[in-house]
Amino acid sequence: MERETLFSGRKVLTGIDSGADNYIMAIESSCDETACAIVKNGREVISNIVASQIKTHEKFGGVIPEIAAREHLESINVVVQEAFEQSGLTPDDITAFAGTVGPGLVGCLLVGLNAAKTLALVHDKPFIGVNHLNAHLCANYLDTDIKPPYIALLVSGGHTQIIDVESYSKQTILGETIDDAVGEAYDKVARLIGLPYPGGPRLDKLAQQGNPHAFELPQAKVEGYDFSFSGLKTAVLRLVKSFDGKELPVNDICASFQECVSSTLVKKLKKAVEECGYKQIVIAGGVAANSEIRKKVFDLEKEGYRVNAPAMKYCTDNASMVASCAYFNTNTFDDIDVEVFSRI
């Protein structure tokens, strides 16, 4: 794809059809990680820097947007410098600069996106804006040879979707959550049983020590490929209250909840690949690091499907996936005046 540099208007070929090596530097700051990475040709990670804010937000039991934005401001120059140092490259070597446009926390997004725009202007390179959800899908291209078409299960803190990925640029959402996303359900249930932030990974760890069939929890009957997890959250609340001050069997509750969620996801995922006729499946998003969801999806390999999931370090928010998305031109934004957005 031909793009113009922001200062001189020079034409630069970027992406899979450019015929030359592309080094894309990307910045991600949609929530509570300040990240910068340089990726060669959408697949080879040259540098990958992530500054996490987990310890900052731990005492509040969740992410405080204003505090997160301030920490991004403090970290952004450091992660950009470290990405260059780790790669051994200079701004002259970079083909284009990319940044996450949304969805995410507006104040946080503004820090990273404006940094990417500024780098593109100062060094006279093209700017590429990226959708955060598309970037999560592209995490599957890092250090792999995966290519479309495939069915994707995107599971994150704010989104749960089944997506028909026909090509790098053509994607159709087949179904999504109508209320709580999987990540939200995990965090809310974790709070119900007294687990500290971040609750999802802690719940997953405890579930591995419990009986997944100790309690029968409801799977919402939703048409098509859509999901609903708010009723499951309410069912866990009632279960917790039923113990009325007695000691909670925390491990068993976690295991039963996780079994219900993972079974629901994989049931609809399998239906999608069967109906679309694909033999390739990918999972993506922060919750793709969950042990039971990962296991159940990979179990589909026994039925002849090829399954891929990003390496753990690329499941959670990072800038390498943003750079990959920019390279493959997956629903990107080229306008320097593009504004951040909080929701799709």
C-alpha cells in the first residue's frame, strides 16, 4: 500500500505488497500498559517493551483512568528509547510509525497516539492508526506463518467475539457478547469471592486446584453466535450467598465457573468453524492466556483443526501486535487527524 509521509508528502510503500522489508514502530497505551515495539514485516519482533501499571492499580482494585494516563505520560519516552536501543535501529530505519486509536480509555489512548503521530511528523514517515481489537488478532502472526482464512475467538477484558477472518483486510463479526465480556465476568466473579486485582489470572490459578463439576452453573441460551455472561455472574453471586458466612469452597467455585465459561465459548466456536467450513482456528486477547480456555480450544486439534494462539507475552496488551496490524493493513486509519475512540 502506498502512503505519504506527513511532512514532505513523500510516497512510501508499506505492507505485504511493498516488495521491501518494512520496519514498523508501534505504540500501545489503551489501558494500563505503556508499550513500544519494532516489528519487521509484520511477523519478526525486533524489540518489544512493556511498562506495566499493575502494582499502581492493585491497591484500588482496578484501573483508575486518570492515574493510568499520567503514568503513560511518565513512561512513553522511556519505552520508545528502550525499543530503539533493544533493536539497534534508528528512526531513519523505520518505515512507518503506528499507534492504537481505540477502543480503550480515552486519556490513555491520547498519550500513545499523539506520541506515534509526533514521531511520524518529526522523522517524516507515514503514520498508521490501528484498531486495538484487530491488533489482538494480528498477535497470531508474530513469530508464525499463520495466514487467513480462519475463525477467530477474541476474548479480552472488554470484548468477546467470534470473527470470520477471510483475509488480512476482510473480517466479519459473527457473534459477540450482549452484556459482560469474558474478562469482565472473570473480574467481577473474582471480586465476589474476595480475590485481589487483577482477578482473572488469580481465578484461573485457583480453578486449576478445584473440581470443575462441583457446582452446576447455567449456560445462557443465546441465539446464533452471541454470548451472555451476566446471568452466570448472578448465579455465582447467589452461590456465594448460599454459604451464609460458612467457609467458601473457593477453588471449586472458580473451577466450576471456569468450566462453564470455557465450555460455552468452545461450543459456539466449534459451531462457527463447522458452518464456515474452515480448518484453521485462532484465539486472541488477554483472556486467551487462560489455561482452561486455551486447553479446550487446542483440544479441537484432535478433530483435525489447526489451532494457534499467541505466545503468552503477546496475549495481553503490547505494541508488537499493533505493528503487525499496521503492516498487514488490517482495517487501519491513515488520517493524521484521526481521533481516539473508547468503544466500537
